[in-house]
Amino acid sequence: MRKWLLLTAAILLEVTATLCLRGALDHPALYVLVIVGYVGSFTVLALVLRAGLGLGVAYGIWGASGVALTALLAALFFGDPLTGVMGIGIALVIAGVLCVELGAQSARSSRAPEEGEPS
């Protein structure tokens, strides 16, 4: 459970930093939040990996969730376009990440314990 909470924090930090990057064009003081957000996001992402979540799963969820959430929030906050085709793309990204996670779960459940591991 801890690794998923950390991953959520990493995603929210990255999305916040990206949205602040857009806002910093008009309000340069936001560059501080951009730096804090990106450094924080990568730091927390490293903690997620240390907590045991696989790199492919963690990075896939982090990246895809960041893209989807940023697109939705940019439409809300900045009036960026959000077309039906973009919505389909976001759904496909989410479906792809779900496939990666399900594949990782399947691989973990079918993997034979290594020597010295409890079975």
C-alpha cells in the first residue's frame, strides 16, 4: 500500500510542476514550484522503486498518469483543447498501463521462488 501512495505523490508532484511550468510563463515566481515539483517527483519515484514496485510498472503508471492528468487539468486551467481524439488517446494510454500492470502481476504469480526464498 505504501508504494502506491508514494507513486500517487510522485504523479501529483510531477503534474503540479508541469502545470506550474505553463503558469510560470506569466508568473516567473512559479519556477520555484517547477523545480521543487520535479525534484520531489523524481525523489519520490526513487522511493517507490526502493519500496519494491517494478521499474516498468512504476514508470509506466507515473508517465501515463502524468500525461492524462496534465492534459485534463491543462484543459480546465488554461483552456487547452481536449478533443474526442485526445480523449481516446488518454483512454488508450490508461489501457496500456493497465496491461503492463496486469502482465507484471501475472509474471510475479507464475515466477518460481528462487533458492533461499520462501515458497
